[in-house]
Amino acid sequence: MILHVLGSCSGTEPYPARHHTSVTLETEGSLYFFDAGENCCYTSYTMGLDQLSTQGIFISHTHMDHTGGLPHLLWNLRKLCLIDPANKARMQGRKIPVYIPDLSVFEGIYQMLLGSEGHYETVFELEPHLIADGPLCEKGLKVEAFHNLHLGQPSAGEPWKSFSFTAQAEGRKILYSGDFGQLPELLPHAHQADLLFLETGHHRACDLCRELLESRVDFGKVVFYHHGVEILQDFEGELALAKQVLGDRVLFTNDGSRIEV
Ligand SMILES: [Zn+2]
């Protein structure tokens, strides 16, 4: 399984050489996008990833730094079918599931696509799904969602608005944090993960490393993304502090990082 980092930045103002959050997991010839910050379409395409092999898109929550690139990514899937008949044949009759915690945001994005050229008429279908706790996708990559407290507790009867995911394939397990409240929200799902992929937009990496060490959770590596100001301003200094706690089990990502799991 390969994890490609398309955007490593939290929801800051535009920052040199970093774009908002998005990664794609590649397993057995298929791609699965986790979050879709600005530029995820451009970056994945120019990295040479085969967007037409996308089997699922998972949005942790609907803040702009996680969704800003979704319309462009979906627009490009149609565009690729228009420019090459072989692409069109590959996509004929396909369904692309989009898992999202707020269907009204998907509807807004779909309206953008309809308002662009060609009324989004194409040979494949987008299939929106409201995320709830539990398994989302069982074929290929096995993905499970669990809610977190990044956007607080919903009122009675309302769905949760922010999720983290575990993803398993090829005998490997990844925990993808999305944005989260506190580390204990993730820990019950972190057991035996080969890779914990954690955000630093609301947390300091060295603090999370210390908490992980004290939690005695059994995990492989911890990889940080969705960087906040501490890392944006002092990447090497923050990395050194995190390594003091967990040594070479720690990695900080950049746009374009490629991690084999
Ligand atoms: Zn964010």
C-alpha cells in the first residue's frame, strides 16, 4: 500500500510549496482519496497517479481545507473521459462513491459541476453517501469511520460532522485522523496500526508523540500532516523534538511525500 500526500497544510492562508489537506492511498491498482483540499486534482495528476482508478473518496469533515479541491477532482474525471475514448470506455457504467458527513455540501458541489460545461453529462455516476460510524467500504480497501469531537457534539438527532478513518489492505492498517479534538478519541482504533497519520493543525507533534508513548498503544510509525504554524515555521526544529520522543518512528510529510506502508 502506498500513501501519497497531495497536500500537507492545515487551513492556513496560502503557504509557499504547501497545499491544503489531501492524501490518496494506492493499493492493488486502485486509488482512494482521503480529503480533497485545494489542488489535490492537479497534484495527483501531475504526480502521475491514475485518477480513473479512483474507487472511493472519503471526506473527514466539510471545512474548506478538506473539500476545496473536490469539485475540481470530480470535474477532471469527466474531462479525462472527454479527451480520450479509451478513458471513456474504462469509466463506462462506473460508480464513484463519495463519502461525506454533510450531503448538502455534496449537493452544492454537484450544482457547481452542473453549472460548468456539459451539465456534467458523462458515462459514470457519482454516488454520495452520508458517513456514519462503522464500515464504509469492504471491497478492495476496507475503510471504517468513527466520529471525533473536532466539530463538537451534534444536537439530538443530528449526524456527527467530523470523522476519522481506519483503512486496511494488503495485511496493513492505517489510521487517518482527519481533524480531531483529543488523542484519546483515536486511541481505541489505533491498536496494531502500521501507520498513524495524524494532524498537527490543532496539536503539537511532540505532545502527541509523548501521549502515544504513555498510552502504550501498539503501533508502527507515526506520520504527521495538516501542518499547523509550529511546523510551518520551524519544520526541522519540531521534527527534532518529536524524534526525541519516538526516534525514527516519526515522519513529517511534505506535498508529494510518498510513503510505503
Ligand atoms: Zn483542517
